Amino acid sequence: MLSKLKLQLLGVASILFIFSEAKAQSSASTYSALGIGEFNYSGLTQNQAMGGLGISYGTGWNVNVVNPALSTYNTIFNFQAALNYKSIKANNGSETSDVDGGGLSYVALSLPWKSGKVTMGLGLNQITSVNYRLQIESQVNNAELRANNFIQGDGGISEAYLNMGVKVTKNLSLGLQGSYLFGSTIRNNVLTLLNDNNNQVGNTTQYYERLTVSDIGFKAGAHYLVKLSEKNNLHLGAIYQNLGDVSGKAFAKLAALGQASDPDSDGDLIANDEKGSIYIPNRIGFGVTFEKMNKFALGIEGQYQDFNKFKSFFGESLALKEAIKFGLGFQIVPDYLAIDSYLKRTTYRFGLEYQQTPYYLNQTNINDIGINFGASFPVNQLSLVNLAMKVGQRGTTDNGLIQERYVNFTFGFSLNDNSWFYKRVFE
């Protein structure tokens, strides 16, 4: 009981330090220090370029993991992967810092079991990410000493998923996705005390925390097509994602620098692979898209997740609220039959994305707004190179908080092949 209390107090103190006296960071978003990190709401490359649009609209040329019901549009084999890179300029009102990071974004595969009626898919995707560096200086209460904290976090939760989409009627498709959740989040806090002459007082201490999760979750989706005319369609979509209590284990220790990650060294062992769980609230989403076939699509979608219900592993009290996201997306193909014009056969995408993030600090909602655009360039008759870019702003410098202006790039490809499903005529 005492060990848990120590950890709770340390967690609350760290949060107050981060958002009241943060000076600089050297990796990704500062706000991933709260909860279990930043959630990925925006889907794959083609979805990202349209403001995250993917609940109500998808095509057969790209995998759709936002709504498993739309996988029925993948009537041929599709393999998709992408890399991403994010550059952030963080500002606390008096100082700025440039940070960046990136890596593999996702791997996805779609395989039609019965073309146009039943499709299966599998892949790897990131659900949350934690990646930050913070250098914090503060005055120690009732002492002529300064505390120098270097706080960093890395990791996140990933999923390996298997989904299936079934066309129930001519216009109605249903989908279900099962996910194996895995991953670790590591947080370090290195504390050094300094006197007025900038000399170190005492030994440097380190707090080390590792949370590892392993569990399953699921997502259900529905899609309904309304035929307005021969060329015009209205797409309606909905999703429901249930993660709930995600099981895991935690290791936490306070010790001398370099000793905190070793359970057998001297120090205060707070948790030694203690079993428990975190509670991630359910997510719902709805969308509607108007499509002029082989020409353009325009849609709007919304998602909701109530993080008031979030429960951390050790039960710390965190300032989290409802997460709300709206996306407006547009896609156009000038002329998909223009054999003599490569640019006319290219698909162009634009979008706007607004999020009220779950972070609520100093009586302030942390909002995120961005402009999205991208394209899919045909490589041969079926395959594509996909690009997406988002320019946005998160947070504010008001009330002692941090504002982040960022640019996010995603580069990927879609390999499509229908030769796997041709019946052999000659041996």
C-alpha cells in the first residue's frame, strides 16, 4: 500500500512539473507524457490525407483499417505499408525547441476470400505512442537548492489484427476486427540537486517505470450504400471499438542513477512485475460521404471516446476528459481513363482535422487542428505510391502550457495484384 502511494504521489508531481515548468524537449509530443500516450485516430496514408476520413468511405485500391466493413471493397489482393516523419516546434511562451521523430507507421494486407462478398485482412498498427524528452528546473521548497529533472518516455501500444468484412445485402456490409494488443512504455526521471553555485548536492537519483501490456480487443463496423443515381452514391458508416481492461504488468523503482532498471540492485523497489490492468474507454464513430463515381468524394466524420473513464495501472488521478474528433475530407481524380496524362490519373486528397484531445490541464482543453493533403500516384495498372502531409497546431502557451506546431509526413505504397485469383487454363 505504501509503495503504491509513493508511486501515485510521484506520478502527480511529475505531471505538475511537466506542464508548469517545462523548458525543452528532444523527441515527439510533450502531451504523450500523460495517460498512455497519443492515440492514432487517422488511419492509413490515404485516410490521413483526407482528415482521417475512413469510417464511411474507402476504395478497392487501398486497405481500410478504420472501418472493417469497408474491406469488402478490396476485391483483389492488396499489401500496404508506410513510413512517417514528424517535425515539431514546441513553445512554452518564453523558449522554443525543435524536435522530430519517425519510423514504420503500419503494415496491412487485404485478401478477398469471396471477391466482392467476403474479405479478410491482417496487419500491424500502432494504437498509442509515447515519445518525449523534457528538461525541467525548479526551486526546492524550503531550501536554497534547485532541482534539475530530465524526464523521458518511449514506447506505446501496438496491435496485430485480423479482420473480416461481409456484404450482407447488396448495399449493407458488416465487419469485425480482433486485435492482439502488445507493447511497453518506459518512463525515466533523473533528478539532480544543485546549490546556488551550480554545484551538485548529494547523489543523482533515477525513477524508472516500465509498463508492459498483453491482451485482446475488438472493433465492429457497418457500412450502407445509398444509390442516388447511376453515378452518385451516399455512403453511411459507423464503428465501435472496445478495448476495456487491458491486462499488463508494471515494474517501478527509485534508485541511484543507472541502478533503477535492475530489480536486484539497491534502491526502493515499488513494483516488481506487478500484474494489473489499465482501462481504455470505448470509441464510437460515424460518417457520411457523397461520391460521384470515378470522379470525386466529399465526406465528414466524427469520433468520440470518454477518457473520464480512463483508469491507469496504479490508479493515479489524471486530468483527462472526452476526446472528440471531426474530419472533413475531399478526394478527386481528374480523369481515371486519361492514358496519355499521368497527372490526370493521379488521385488528389485534401482535408481538415479537428481534435479535442483528452488532455485537460490548468483548466484548459488541449485542442489540435490541422490541414491535410496528399495523393496516390499510379505505378502500374493497379499499384500506387501514397503520400500524405499534415500541418497543424496543438495546445496553447496560455496558463503555463506548451504549444506545438508540427508537420507530419507519411510515405507509403499499395501493391495490388489480381493474378492470384485467376484460374489456370494451361499447365
